[in-house]
Amino acid sequence: MALDFPSSPTNGQVFNQYVYNSTTGAWKNYNDNTVVTSALLGKANLAGGNTFTGNQTINSGYLTSNSTPHISGRMTGTSGSGAANSFTIRRQVGITIGSSTNLTAPVAGVYAIGFNTISSNTTGRVDAGININGVRFNSALTEDNGTGFHYKSLHIQVYLAANDYVTLVNDNWYDPSNNNTEWKTFYMTLIS
């Protein structure tokens, strides 16, 4: 099947797996080892009718983007147990925090979600987990013997539809008034 390349391309314009170089006046396949410094890769429709333009870079064979939906930071559950409801955001693009506890996916796709937490100095089992749309999807627990602080780390890759939401839960938050400690971190990033 023949490709119908754009008739008036601009430098760095992407079409299928080709990128236009105005210096040479040619389209180059970016799947070979050629380094392409920048390419505009179009628009994506976000939940709520919003859009963002993906300004992506292909550099030494790696594709990066400043506009991929992503959120990361630190958090806590101020009530001492239950959902994280107090956040210190490090970086946020496209993903919102709804109802003070839910990380909302702006577009459908596969997301990487990570959650690191520590529980107070207690005796017995303490659970933590990642909920999707209010249902536990991934869990971690501590042993039911001994005392001490309990560290848990959960990481998943999962398909989310637009407007699906993720809730981070700990049955016993360490230092619940502090949402800015390296012991309680999270991220959620669209990966495909």
C-alpha cells in the first residue's frame, strides 16, 4: 500500500514512522538508528472535552514527552486509616485528584501505578492497597507477629478507561498529619 505523504511538510513533522527533515527535503524512517531531535505527535482527547498536544522527542531511540498524563508526589491519610486524602504534588500533568482521594485517569490506556507507604509502630497485621473504581485491585500486608513500623510497596500496570479512578489505602498511616515524607510516595503514569 502506497503512503500519501503530506504535500507541504514542516521540519520535524511526523507521518506514520517517518519524520520530515527540511534540510535534506526528505522523509526519514525514525525506526533506524538516526537521532531525531523533536517531533510533534498530534492531539489526544481528555476526559471532560479537554485536549492536550503531545510535544514528544525521539532521542537516541527513546520517545519522551512532557505532556503524557502523569502525577507523582507524597501523601497521607489524615484520619489515620483509609484512603490517602492529603497530597504534596511533585509533578502533575492531566491526572486530577477528585473528591480529595481519587486519582482520575484522563484518557484510556495502560497506566503504571506505584504506592509506597509505612504504617505506625503496631502489633499485628496491617493492610494497604490500590483500589480501582472502589474495588481492591492490589494488596500488601505485614506479618501478624512482632511490633514495629511496617513498610509496604505496591506497583502495578493496568488498563484504565477514561474517568476510572485510583485510590491509595493504608489501614494505619504512619505520621498521618505529615503528607511530605519520603516514606509515603506515589505515582501514576500513562505508559501506552
